[in-house]
Amino acid sequence: MSTTKDGQPDKADGSDRVAQILSEAERIFARKGYAGASMRDIAVACGISKALLYHHFANKEELYSRVTVGSTDELYLFVRDRVPSGPPSAKIRAFMVATAEYFRRYRWAWIASTTAFWNDPDRHRQKERMTRRDRYENFLRGLIEEAIEAGEIREVDVPMAGRLILSSLNWMHRWYNPNKAMTPEQIADVYFDLVFNGLRAGDISLPAPPPPKPARRKPR
């Protein structure tokens, strides 16, 4: 759902009823996917009639778009507003922790959006989501470039480093258990330490990687 800067539902974007519908739709789309969910499922979960549901949303596609495409945009805004000024490495840490905080607050929207990111058959909606996702990823890449320029991290492949960081966070919903001791934000802190400081203990030299094997030519 749309949120204000403090991560709370934006009442200016709609009524309390719309916020409730979006919240229940997130859960149902996350559990059943687009094809498996129905407007009746969402109406029953909200305790309202289908007629009232259709009063707020023209069809399931519009509701799904609000949940999935909207969540991608809101993630960027949520994280952007929580990255303070300061050393670039501290900004990267704040980016990771804020992403984990968004996951904790809006877990069902995250799951629905992540599933739709790869499986949505609507090309226009997927293209729109990719454009908004690129803005979020490019924000992280900019922070990594800042850290390189500041000498806080060594020269690395920036897109590859960005994918490593995002991959560690994007799949948290597959294994995260809210009943365990660590919060998503604490897990993100551990990830940042592993990424920034590495796994190696002390000054250990590693053997050079083997050269790549030449590609085999197919017989004509």
C-alpha cells in the first residue's frame, strides 16, 4: 500500500477501507499468486461484499497492479528516505537495513511483488516494474561507486557487487522465521559485515583462479 515517509499507510491515497483491501490482497496474492486468487477471496478476507470491492477496484488486474507495481516503487522511496548523509559505507549499511525493515513491515507485499517480478505474464506491467526496480538498484550502485571513490572499498565490478547485496536480501522471505531471535534488520547488519569485511581472517594469500577454458567449437 502507499506509505508516508515514516512507513505508515498514506490516508491521503485512499480510505481506511482501501488500505484494508490492499493489505488483505497482499496476503492472498502472496499465498495463491495472481491466477489462484479471486476477487471473492479478497472480499471474504475483508468481510465486505464483492460489490463494495468492485466499487474501489475495477477488477483483479487493477488490484494486483496496485499491490505489486506499487510495492516496487514504495520500496525505493522507503529506503531512500532512510539513507542518511555520511560516509558511503554507512550509506550502504543503511540501505541494507532499511530494505530489511521494509520487508519486516510489509512482508506480504514483498512476497507478492517478488513472485510477480519473475512470473507476471503482463508485459506492460512487468516493464513498468522493471523500470521502477532499476531506480532502486541504481541507487545502490551509486552508493557503491561513492565508496570506491572514497577509498572505503577496493575497485570492484559495481553491478556484480550490487547483485550480491540485493540477492542476500531479496530471498530472505524464503527462509526467514519471525519467531526466531534475529530481526530482518539485524540479519541485514550481519550481511553488511560479511560483505564489507569479508570472511577471510588475517593476511591470507589465496591461489590465483585457474584460467578460463577455451570455448569448444561445434563441428560443422
